Amino acid sequence: MGLINVNSFVAGQWVPSDDSGRRIANAVTGDPLGLAGRAGLDTQVLLDHARLKGGPALRAMTFHERAKMLKALALELSKHKDELYRLSHTTGATTPDARIDVDGGITTMLVYASKGRREMPDGHVYIDGETEVLSRGGTFVGQHVATPLKGVAVHINAFNFPVWGMLEKLSPALLAGMPAIVKPATATCHVTEQCFRRIIASGILPEGAVQLVTGGLGDLLDRLDYQDVIGFTGSAATALKLRSNPRLIENSVRFVAEQDSLNASVLGPDATPESPEFDILVKEAVREITAKAGQKCTAIRRIIVPEAMLGPVGDAIADRLSRIRIGDPALETTRMGALASADQKADVLDKARRIASECRTLTGDPDRFEIDGADRDRGAFLPPMLFVCDDPDSAEVVHSTEAFGPVSTLMPYRNVDQAARLMNRGRGSLVASVITHDPEVARTLVLETGAAHGRIYVNNRDSAGEATGHGSPLPHMLHGGPGRAGGGEELGGIRGVLHYMQRTAVQGSPDILSSITGTWTKGASKPKSAAHPFTRTFDELSIGDTIEAGPRAVTLEDIEHFAHFTGDTFYAHMDEEAARANPFFPGRIAHGYLLLSFAAGLFVEPSPGPVLANTGLDGLRFMKPVSPGDAISVALTVKRKTRRTEDYGEVRWHVAVVNQNGEDVAEYELHTMNAYAA
């Protein structure tokens, strides 16, 4: 392979690196690999292109249009996985390591595409929470909404995941409607650039939606303002330096940081060498020490086990580590490749020496180990190293120093309280795992350590077959943590999207809020039409369209028939004396589901039409009991419309049931699938 000139992508143009760029070496051979970056980068051009081109184009799209865009992009990138795997070998990553990176990034994008379609509206305003009634008569109400920020997301990514690191940040940002500037770490930026080239070549994203800067960012951070966001992954030292930028402080620029952390895994006191939990912990520990050569921000750095298990666990892990084949990551027999660079290897060795100052070495000698198909001294190779800290209470280094490589420390605990204290000694981490079959142990450790961890992964014999692993951040769940871990939160489903949006409290009349949100608000106008709503197609329905029907008397015979027909003979429906003794009831009352059935009978249109299916209901509440002799009426209102497929869309209806006095009896949201106009 010749030297790679790693380009930047600025204002729609590929810009080559120049001689001032940073050098990249092949992690396996140590040979020069490429050049990244250039002097005199005009950062204002980057920002203007994102703010004036990318931002408006993305914000013009609805959430669902952006979600479809993400899906199309993920499917396109899936066609190019093999070339990214091969290129990743130059970073020391094995093919399984590369799959974690590449497939993980693509899967994250697909998850966000799916969540965008299922959990966000087919519009431009995201509704956050329920409507707040701010006046006695309900004519003045409030609603929290979120809209996209009008700046740019600057993503500063780490070297260990050149593809996932980019895609996991891009997915929520683009779904929110915010353009991004991607700054990958130099050591592995050639892999990021190759993936980025496929993104641009696809033509799926609008102009200005994404740009790429390799090498340095120049003075870009000095030009950010309150509408911009920084998403950072890397060391605590670098995060502190960036956070301290006076411009960022002055303009309150959002800074979402995911930093290094001393993640822990705890084996519960219920485990024995013969228990499934013992094997689970050993397998998890070995995987986290060796996957990506330990270069994972979620890797297990501290293994905390009962005193009696220290020897058995140590022997079991050491035995498995001794059988790990280290070598050229392109070889199928290689289980662990090289670190990302010679500098990274030197840093890990330095940190390992510090850890060794208060620990004993159980396995792994960096001066004596074998590798396959490569030169140990030229490449950035290290063996898996496991230390034992016999007195973790008095130790300091193991709770404050992270060797970002194939290094972990085993330590004993006397009781669960001490285990919790040791977990918290990391001063904030991305993830902790608890391997136990005892629910009380799990509960105690979550309560005692939850405040110090972004994620707690509990695994045992019941979940092991499907558990995703201690070190696997999932797009559905938060990735981040307090304290040392950076204090930020990424991913977490739609929570990750909201980092790129502004939450605003909007106050006004129900009609005003309905207009702003595209969702009918209780108390807003309810226009009535001559045609039954169920006879109108998805396209013909308008927000607020309403049908009112009733009254329908409820008799004692109705109640008894429903009770015997369904088998629901609960005393409140059948026993007058017992019902009166209940402070909630005036006597025998109608079944709540009988009222729902009557309501459906009042508003349904029986003839075939555009309503294809009733798919469920949400938010059912019963507010006032209905007695024999009462009469109910119903109002069915179009609350929200969402296009789902090429053939039909979802209509959400607000259903309100009242009695003869106009008092609220029941309320819920009905979902139907309606055909489009022919």
C-alpha cells in the first residue's frame, strides 16, 4: 500500500493534506502509512457552509424524512463493510474488532432511523411531555417543545472507533436536523475518511450536512457560539483543555464529553467456581481485555471479586489470556492485534508500570511474548496484562490510572458494602457490571453505585444467552457517565437527539399550541363535518376533525349481561352493598370496558372504508364511575397524523367520554391505520 493522503471535505470539496500534516504509521509494521491535515484551514468557510447550507436543508425536512435518509445511508454503507474491515487492519484491528466498529456504527444508524420513525412526529416540532394546564378554564396552557439548534455540531472523535465513533454521533445530530463537522483522531483517520467518502458519494445527504477535517481544527472552536454543540470523545486531559476555551465558556456552548474511565466488573458473593456466574465473569473479562487490544472506553479495568474467589478467578482469566494468539490482524488465527500506534503503546506501558508499583503481575510480560506474522518490535503490539491488587483499600493508582490497552487489575472484597466502595473509587465511569444471581446483591449495588456510573450491566445465567456484553454501548441506552467519565450522555435513544435541540416552554391558547405542534391540544377547536371521519382517507382528515355521538343510556341489565358474558363479576358491578362500602363508588357501577365498548359503538362507522385497522389505545383513564341509569356521550377527535408506509398512515384520535351532566367519565387515545387517497 502506498502512502495515503488523507483529505478533508470542506464546503463540498475534497481538500488534500500538505507537508505540514500529521504523519500516520501502520500499527502492524510501523511503516509510514499516510499524511493528514494542512496548514491555513479556513474554519469560517466550514462553519458558514454548515450554518447557511446544511442547516436550512436539514431543518426543511421532517423528522421522518431525516429518519428515512439515515436508513438509506446505513444501507448504502453496508455495501462497503469489507473494504473498511481490510483498511482497519492497518490500525491493528482484527476483522472481529473491525466488525465491532463498522457494523456497530451502521447498526446504530439503523436504530436511530427506526426510532425516528416510531418515536418522533412526522413534522418539525418534537413534543416533550404532556400539556400543562395553566388556567382554571383551560384557555391558557403550556407545552414543552424541542426544535433544532441553528448552529453546527462539531464532533471530535477518538482513535479507537474510527467508524462507530463518527456514525454514533452523526445519527442523532442529523435526525435532530443539525449539520456536523467531523474531526477524527489522526492515528486512524484514514479509515474514517474512507467511510466518509462513501457517505458523500452516495448523494443521500443534502449539501453541507456533513464535513470532514483531518489533522487539526485550527481556530474553529474560537468561532463557535451558543447555537453550536461539541461532541467529544477522548482523554480527560484533552476534554479539560477544550472545555476551558474562553469562547466556549463565554457563549455557553454545549459540550458533551465521553472520557476515559476506570470501569469495574463485580462478581457477586453468591458465585462459586462451579456456578455459571463464575464463567460469565471470566469470559466477559477476557473479552474486554483483548477486544480492540483493550482500547475501548468501556473495557473492564478493575475486576472485583470475593476474597475466596481471588485465586480461582485469577487462574481462570490468566489461563485464557495465555492462549490468546497475538499477531497480524489480517490473519484468521489472530485473536488480538496491535494497538493503534507506537505512541499509544508507549503510553500503555507507562501506565502499566504505575499500576505495577502497587500490584503484583499475574500474567503478561511486555518484554517476552510471541506474535504471529509480524515484527513484535516494529509493530505496536503488547500482550494481555493482568495485575492483582491484594489491598485495594489502601491502593491509589489502580483507582486513578487507566492503561488504555490490554490491561486489567484483579482485586478482592470482603462484603458487598466494600465492593460498592471499590466500584465508586473510580470517581465516575461509563459502565460497571455486576455478575450475580442474587437479586438483593444486584439491588444493593445499583442503589449504592448508580450515582457513580452511566450504565450498570447486570448479567447471570438467566440472561447470559442474550446479553450484549459489558463493553457494548447500545444506541437504545445512555452512553456516558459522571465525574471522570466526562459528565455527558450520548445515545440513549431519542435522548441523544435532544442534545442537538433546544427545549422551549411555549404558552398560549389550545388553538395556538395545536397549530405550533401539529397535534390537537385538549380545549382546541373541534370542527365538525357532515362526513363521518371514518369515511375519510388519511389525506382528507384534518387535525381537530371531530364526531360527537350519544347519548347512550347504561342500564342494570347492560351491566349484568356484560359481567356474565365476559366473566368479570367483580363485586363493584354485582353487589350493591359491597359497592356502597367502597368510598370510590355510589353503589353498583358499570365496567370501564363496557363504557369503552359502548363508546366504540357510538362513534364507529360499520361500512367498509379507509379505516384499515384499530391498532391499540394509549393513556386510558377512568375519571368518574357510571351508575345504572346514567347516559354517556362520546367525542372522537383527530389528534395526530403520521405517514407510515406507501399505502397507509397512522391516525391518533382523542376519545372523550362524558356523562349526562357533561362530566368526564373516561379518556384515551385511539390508534387506527387509514388508507391514503387513491
